[in-house]
Amino acid sequence: MHHFQYRDNRMFCEDVPVLEIAEKVGTPFYLYSHATLRHHFLTFQKAFEGVPHLICFSAKSNSNLAVLRLFGSLGGGLDIVSGGELFRGLQAGIPPDRIVYSGVGKREDEIEYALRSGIMMFNIESLQELELINQCGARLKKEAPIALRVNPDVDPKTHPYISTGLKKEKFGLGMESAAEVYKSASSFPFVKVIGISCHIGSQVTEVTPFVDALNRVKELIAALETFGISISYLDIGGGLGITYDQESPPHPDEYGRAISQALGDSAFTLILEPGRVIVGNAGVLVTRVLYTKEGEGKVFVIVDAAMNDLIRPSLYNAFHAIEPVVRDHKETVRADVVGPICESADFLAKDRHIPHVEAGSLLTVMSAGAYGFTMSSNYNSRPRVPEVMVKEDQFYVVRARESYEDLIKGESIPPFL
Ligand code: LLP
């Protein structure tokens, strides 16, 4: 469900015509629907109604301050993986005791920043990281609340680049070593064991891998209890997929039911780290056609958005539907929708039947709310595009378009040149 719908063949975001925003803001731009963001968050929350839980939205999927503020105001916390994401979360007003910090490579300064800020929990991914956190805790005279991130070795059946829960991946601790590291953790004076965490991958479209992972984690928790280590927080990560094309992922209700059932009557507080399922279909990228040209048996539609704005098609061969902002029901054409960047991998769609377009036509790249803007870059010295949020019949620029001056901010030419 989302609020990008046609009225009289013109695409609206909630009650605002996309055309009107494009005229005022220019193209390209990311566009988010407040009602969709809110609806997705509340739907996810409702799916876990019967279980004590905290939804720590995964900042990496969309870290705009306005988006984070919205989820914070609905009772959400944040899943972060860097000092930068912590800064954003705090700026957005997320209470630090609702922030969990994952990631295989936390730097010492980042750990100290998080400890000083009083975050809820560090999800530790190695023994060396645990030792460093203990040292930081000693220096700051502050106990660090931790969980160990374990790798349950289940196959999430997703794209290999976004699969994390298999033994061969860099993430988490193997189930065998985790028990040993837990024992060490409980002997460290500035570390307080409070939880366990896992995350098996992203864009997962079945519930079984989540349940399998949860069952494996529960076995480990039972083993830990025999050593006198008890766990209060069970963090099962994120990863629930969305429909980009033909996928039919479980509804959050189904996911919630399966997880709650697998949890049984255990007394943990569940932590969830959804990203894509909340924001993915709540955002689009709006772009304008610059030129069209005939290729061999297909048309090249050259648009003003590129792989630096949305890298998912180039990086994962990901599918994003392309829809016209104004529908005129002319014939469709087989086209590659490409950007201005000097790379053959710079495409938004390949060999796709899209409506006939001309120079000046506006297109929306759908389902771009997750891992869209957050993965964008300045490649080819292209200023990053604005982010716009619509609420009912108003729109708000929640991040301004970068300027050329922004591109060289912080650069300097040494005096010898
Ligand atoms: N928690 C942890 C520890 C994670 O590593 C991730 C995503 C999430 C939560 C959120 O996962 P989600 O619910 O969004 O699936 N750039 C890729 C996705 C990379 C996901 C990385 N980790 C893409 O564009 O598909």
C-alpha cells in the first residue's frame, strides 16, 4: 500500500500532483509520502502487538532527519552502524536508550561517542571488539550494555550481496564461538550482557529463514542459561522484503505471527530492525527525460537521474518499476532508461517496456525510499538531489539540492600548487 496514485492520469503523492513539485523543486528529486511512512511503521508495530518489543528502524535504509523524527515520534528507536548515524538519530530526537549499534567495524571514537550518549545496546561482532568496548568503558567509567551478534548460518535466499546470515559471511560470531565469547563477556567488568542479536539478510521474501534463525538463537540462549548467563533482549534484525516487481513477500502480520509463535512464552523484549519494509515503497525518485535516441532494436531514454542517485539497478541488477508522471496511454516502447554518467552500468532500467516518452517527460522510479538517497554519491561531480516529503496537500523540502559549492566543501589546494 502506498500513496502514489493516478488521478485523471496524473500521478499524485497524497494530495499533491508530482508535476507541481517537479516544477517548483526541479529534477531529479526523491519524494516521500508521510502517510505511507506512517502507515508502514504502524502496520509493523501492530504486527507485534502481543509481544513486548521495540522497533529500531534501520537508519541505513533512509536516514533523513524528517523520516527519523517521524518514526521516533511514533515510539520507534534506531538501528545504527556508525557514529554518523548516531549523530543523525540524536539530531532527530531519538532517545539514546532506544538506539542499538550494529556493525563489524566500530571505531574506538565511535564506541566512545555511543557510550557517552548512553545508547541502549552494542551488538558486538568479535572478541576484539568486545575487549575494546570493555577498555572504553573502563576509561569512561561506564558499563557498556551489549549483545553478541551471532551468525545462525541460515540461507535467506536473497541476492548474495545482501545475504548476511551464512557462515561464510563476515557478519556476527559463529554459533560455536559465541558461547565462549559470552563467557568472556560476563567476566569483563565494564561490559554488561543484556542481549543477543542476529540479522540474516535483506529483501527476504519468505518467513521460514527468519523462524529457522530464531530457533537456532533460542537454542543458544538455552545453552547460555546453563552457564548462568541470562538474556533480556532478543534482536532479530531486519530483512523483510517488499514488492518491487513480482515478489510476494509475507505481510508484516504474517511475519509477526510466525516470529511470535516461534518465541513462545519466552520473556524477552524483542528488538526489530526493519528498514526497507517501512520506507521502500514510501519513496520514489522523480526524473526528467533529457533525450531519446534509437539504438539497435530499442530506444535509449536518457534521463537526468543516474547511478550516483540510485545505485541499486547498477549494483544488484535490481528492478525498479518506471512510471510516467503524466499517463497518456500512448504505445509502449522497449527501452533502456539510462543516466548521464560515463559508465555502461549507469542504467535505471534495461530492456523494459515503458510508456512512450519524449524529451521533457517526467518519470518516477518507484520503490526508491530504501537504500536510494542513502547510497547516493557525488560521482561525476553531480550534486546530490533534494529529498521532499509530502503530507496531505503540502510538500516540504527535507533536504536541499546540493550546490556546486557543496561539491568542493572541505577541499583545499596546498600552497605549493
Ligand atoms: N539490521 C542490520 C544489522 C542490517 O545489516 C540491515 C541491513 C538491517 C537491519 C535492515 O535490513 P532491511 O530491513 O532494510 O532489509 N543496500 C542493499 C541492502 C543492504 C542491507 C544491509 N543491512 C539494497 O539496496 O538492497
